[in-house]
Amino acid sequence: MSAAWIENASRRRFLKAGSGLALAIYLPLNAAAKTQPERSFAPNAFVRIGEDDTVTVIVKHLEMGQGTYTGLPTLVAEELDADWAQIRVEGAPANTALHGNLLLGKIQGTFGSTSLANSFEQFRRAGATARAMLVAAAAERWQVPAASIGVAGGVVSHAPSGRTARFGELAAAAAELPLPNKVDLKNPADFVLIGKGVKRKDSRAKIDGSAQFTQDVRLPGMLLALVAHPPWFGARAKRFDAEKTRAVRGVVDVVAIPSGVAVLATNFWAAKKGRDRLKVEWDASAAFGQCTHDIVDEFRGLLEQPGRIARSEGECAAALDAAAHRLVADFEFPYLAHAAMEPLNCVVRLDANGCEIWNGEQFQTADQMAVAAVTGLAPEQIKLNMLYAGGSFGRRASSKADYLVEAVHIAKAIGGRAPVKLMWTREDDMRGGYYRPMYVHRLEAGLDRDGALVAWQHRIVGQSIAAGTVAESLMVRDGVDRLSVEGAIDLPYAVPNLRVDLHSPQLGVPVLWFRSVGSLHTAFAIETFIDELAAKASQDAVAFRRRLLAQQPRHLGVLELAAAKGDWGRPLARGAKGERRGRGIAVHQCFGSVVAQVVEVTVRADRSFKVDRVVCAVDCGLAVNPDIVRAQMEGGIGFGLSAALHGRITLREGIVEQFNFTEYPILRMNEMPRVEVHIVASAAPPSGVGEPATPVIGPALANALFAASGERLRQLPLRFDQAPSAWGWHAGAATPLHEGCTQEDRPCSPSVA
Amino acid sequence: MYELEVNGRIHQVDVDADTPLLWVLRDELGLTGTKYGCGVAACGACTIHIDGNPICSCVTPVSVGVGRRITTIEGLRSQIAAAVQAAWEELDVVQCGYCQSGQIMSAVALLEKKPRPDDADIDVAMGGNLCRCATYQRIRAAIHLAATRLAEPRA
């Protein structure tokens, strides 16, 4: 049944594409290759023009919601003068030489909000090359000068003679021509698609349920695998009793792998029931067993000692001592789970000749290396099929390829006798680590008598994300992980004496980059502290920033735009009885783009609060698709707001206390504020939009809460009435479990008894 | 063996009694538009209609579906559904898209009961559907747009 289903699905997609009704998405299976046109013209790795007149753009980046399956094809279509309706999209195979990320060296992967930025010239050039060859083919056929031929809307035409041809009619002839030595790119004034906005290519398939995610892949004979993971990081299975598991109808096998015990079955429910009945004895002798409050205490202790210098200008200590006013504030940020809607998963087919993987593939280079190490195959023998990812926020760019390696171990353990789909349940995903690390910050600043900023010292404590991973050589210099201090070392505010230092304690909790990475915590600390300094200097928060940003025109641009559109300085409409309202602002640059936001909040009588409105200004260079830029600002704000309001992973004696969305809430419809986005007009090359909105909402909200309440909140998630001493880092607060710990409602037990 | 009517077709499925409808749809019938997100009715990604009512299929045992009309994203055919999907496309609501089948199922059920919902109605009806990409603002706008279009006199 599976095979037939796959065939039908592929055929259906091809026919749709051929009739121009809908877009073909990635065809994940070999059978699908048959449906490609017999002959096609592929002048480079990024464009293929079929005789059926379809233009297929091969996109090297993962579509995980950010719109790259629309953005990159727009670049090709623009220079090719194609009709947007004839463009199809296909995910690129793993091939770092062809499909590497041009901003990140010899790496194929999707991160750092770089997809459009690194491809901007490359994909335009790919389209321009194809266009030049189609024109050359037409010139030869019609025996007219190439310069007299025009292309528009997917039609090649020679005006003097009235002759026209579609791309498909010229594809075979163009394929015989030599590549042009040089092609010219359009003058931006002539753009017809870039900056104008085309519709998303993935909309329809995601609206009618036909989009293929990894979760939806079915191969003939495929087994479904769930893994019983140890309840502690660093623990291992000592022995297991699978008698009751094997009795479950549909369970096929139970195997030990390095990360736990895998249950294989013919379907999910059998695997789940089988796993529920599995008894595993864990060896926790090397496990991580601390509580999060222990970690906070340790981190707070490190705040008292100088760390490794990440940046130093002037004489910070002396300037602080000499300052007329000195302010200090500590900040605390919890572990965060990415919690993408599609829980982690991947499909592996392993045999003697190679290994084929279907995955929301975000980090091809690292995944090939890691899987090669486990299988003994060469990296190029690892075939990676990139499917839509149901979100990622960094998690699928696993620096250690953790879940792919797990799936490959399972396939190995059963001797490759069947393809394996590894699925993590929501609980596995929530409790599986690779979190945004916990951080503690201390900011100290000095103002002179006139309220001018004279000294700024920023100390950060938290685990290194890059150390010990493939990213180390790129990110760690002199013991400083750039990912821990980004946003802080590039402080935009003019200050003569500046010091940023870092402690990177090592802990047994796996950590990973998370949407907007370092900026998510550094921007919060900096932007709320600047607000405190402005208040201390008795200055308006915008005026105070304006003075310090005189040398930062892009920061000033978004600050002024957000302030103007966000009614900064005008009185807020009053709240209902007992409610207090406030407005706050923040600005931050990351991934090449600068974002400012003005937030309006209402604090209710019971001190709960509601974010009413967010006005967002963004300078991301040229906005290739303004509507997608707006969507990424809206979504980035919602994602950042979710972290600010709710996000918190805690550990009790090493055991993660959150299981599902019930203990780790994420933003819901009623919490989403009205968001207005304003894009700064710019001719500069495009910069990132997937991440830059996320770190700004938290501090803008905290500043608004201060304006409403007079209270500074410096711990995330943002709550009134959480004094540091009472803050146990545990969900709920009731009976003490042991000193410093609190008992929560839900008994904390391993996921597998 | 259970007999189920899904999207107007009758299917016989041989599954254990405790199997949630979600896994019957996905693993037995190959209807993968309905998604797994949490397994505890906390995210709405698995929303389907039973006799027109939105329910979380991840916690609904197969037996509950017997003798009822089950509709999944693949089986949406009504004028309201078409208007909702058109509005979703017009406003480019989707990002990663994983939750959107469930969002659309909830939105269609809302408009079938309440042709002109206000923001508070939308908060309630859509409150069980999580979107980690936070496309909520566009979901809200698309529901209003679909409602407006459906209220227009037909040409």
C-alpha cells in the first residue's frame, strides 16, 4: 500500500505542476525522478527549464517558514524575466561545493538569517545566465541579433518580426549552447518582482494538507521507531526488559542504541504502546543531576569574578569609580526549548552502498560528517533529502546531528533490513535538551553629572554553544564564544569606556542556538538597562538613545520611524478602572538588520498584563519581498513574546520538569498583539529578517511594563511579584522538596519507569 | 475491525480499540494532512471534524468515530472551507505550515457556526490551535476576510 500511495502522490503533484495549477514541492522519492521532463535545460545548479515550460529553481536552503522557497526563486525569476506562475521549487541535495552558504565558508546549512543575503547575487546570476542562453538560442533560430530580442513574463520575443517563443520551446536549443562568459544583472530600477512582492510558493500545499513534511514520509516496509531516552542527560541504559513491549501487536523489534532503547513497530501507536510498557534500568553514574537554582547560584557567584575579555575600550573600572552616578543590574535568563510544531524526526534508509535520509534538513555539511562517522561511509555517500520543516528555530541545525545519528544507530542495530522513521513525541522533544542556554548577566554603567554615559561594563555567564562542536573553529576565539556575547560586543551606543567579559562554565545540559541566538539575551539586558539609565538621567528614552546613536544612522532611522509611527511621546488612551497602561521602546541590530519596536501594554488590577500593540520598524536593506519581511517581523515578535511571557525549561536534580505544552506554554491567539510593520526604504543589499525581530520585543515590553508599573523586571519570563530569593526556577511553588527546591504539582518521574 | 466514514468514503480499519483517530488517519489511511503535535490535545495540530465539530484527533479513540461523519483537511469541500482556504492564500498566512491544517479546520468550524465572528469569538474558537511561527495576526485577518467574502451577495 505504501508504494502505491507514494507513486500516486508523486504523479498527482507532477500533473498539477504541469497544468500550472499548483507548485511542485520537493519530490522526496526516487520514483518521483521519472516525472521530470525527459529533456531539460540546466545551465547551472540552481535552474532547470523543462520543455513543458516549467522553470524549476533548486533552493539550497531549508524552507522552515521563513519564506526561502519564495525569496530565492524570486531572484532567479527576476533576472530570467520568467512568469512567477511557471516557477517551481525543489530542495537542493547535499553538496557543499555547489550549495554551500556563501557567507559561512565551506558549510551547507541554513542559519544566521543568511539565506537571501548569501544568495542575492548568486541566484540572480543563475537566472541571468539562463536568460542569456535562451536569448542566444532564439537569436540563432530566428537569425536576428541577440540585442534585438526581449524577454518578459516567460516569453522570448523579437519585436521587429513579431516572433515569440516560450522558454520550453527554446530549452533544448539553449542546452546545446556554451555558457556565456559574462552576464549583466538588472539595474534595480528595472526590477519587476524584487521589492514588489510575489505570493508564497508553499501556500497552497500547506493549506490543503498536501505539503510533505518529514512526518509524512512513508517508504515501502518502513518501520516506525520511538526511543526510550534516559531521564537524565548523560545517563545510559544498563539493561531493559522488553517482554511486555514485544507482546504489543505491531511491535517488531526492540534494540539498544547509545542514546537509549529503541522500539520499532509497523505504526506509531504500536511503537508508543510498546515504549510505554518497556522497563529500562538506567545507569546514572555519569548523569547531570543539578537543579536549575543550583546553576543560577553558581552563575551568580561567577558574576563576582572577572571573565574572559570579549571587548575592552578605555579604562572601564576607573571610569566607573569616577562616575557621578553608578548603576548596576543583574539579569537572569532560563533555558528555552525550541518546541517547533513538528517534533523532531527523520527517515533513514541504510544499506551497503550508502545511507539516504529524509529530513527537515538544516545543516547538510555537519549531518553528512556525523552520519559518515557512525556508518563508516564517506560523507558524499550520505544522501540527504531536504523536506519542509515544521519549524526549527535552530533545533534542526543540530551541531552534533543528535537525532540523525540516533536514527542511523537504530537502522544499524536492525542491520538496515528496513527503512526507519524515527519520531520524537512532544515529550521527547521538550525534554531532549539542546536548549537555549541559561544566562546570568551583570550590567554596570556610569553617568557623568550631565547624564552622559561614560562607562559600561557587561558581564555574561552561560554555557558555550559552539565549544566542542563543528562551530567551534568559526565561533570561538581566545576562549570567547561569539554566540554568547553577540549583541553585547557590538554595543551601538557611544561610550568611551567599555568592557564586555564572559564566563563559559561547562555543564552536562546540551545547548544549542535558538532563533536570534545571543541577541535574545544580550538585547534584553542592554535595552532595558539603557532605559534605566535614561530614567536615572531624567531623559526621555528615545532622546537618550538618540544622543548615543549619533554615529549609527540605521539605528537612528528605525528608532525615529518606530517612535513616529508608535505615537511616542503622545499620551496613551486610558485603561479601564484599575488598569495601568505603559509604552516602551527598544532597538537592536543583528544578522545585518536593525529593528526598533514600540510596545503598548495594559497591566491589570491583578498585575497580570496584556500586550496590546507593537509598532515595528525594520531596516533590512532591500526588501526583496516586503510581505514576507512583514510576516517575519510579526512572527519574530510572536516568537520573542512567547519567550518573554512563558518560556522556561527547569531541571530538578537533573530531570527536566516540562513535558508538553501544558507545562511549557507557547503564545496563543488571544495573547498575540496587534503588530504594525514599517520597512525602511533601502537600496543596500538585503540582510536577515528571520531573526532580528525576536530579541527586541522582550526589552520593549519590559520597558513598557516599567512605564506602567514603575517596576523593573530583570528575569525572564516576565512576571510581577517574583523576587529573586523566592524564585525557585520550578513550575508552581508549594512545599519545599529539599533546601532551595520546591515541590510542583506534577510528580517528576522519568518518562520511562 | 472498525468501519469509519472519512471524507465521504467508507473504510474498514483493523486497529486496537485505544488507537487515536489521528493515527488511524495517518498510518492506516495515508491522510497525512492531519498532524501530530502534542498527543494531549494541547496544540490543535490534529484538529478534524466529527459531524462538523472540531475535535483533537490525537486523544479521540477510533471507536468514537464509528457511525459519524469524519472530515479531514483533505476532505474539505464546502463553500465556507473554500472561502477560508482562499483567504489563507490571499493573505499568505502560512509560514512553516505544520499547524495550518488544524488552524483551517478550526476556522471552518467557527464560520459554520458563526458567520460573522468578532475578535473575541476568534480568540475562543482558535484558542486551542498553537502556531509556533505566530501567524496569529494573519489567521485572524483571514477569518475576517473569509467571513466578509461569504457575506457578499454572490454574483
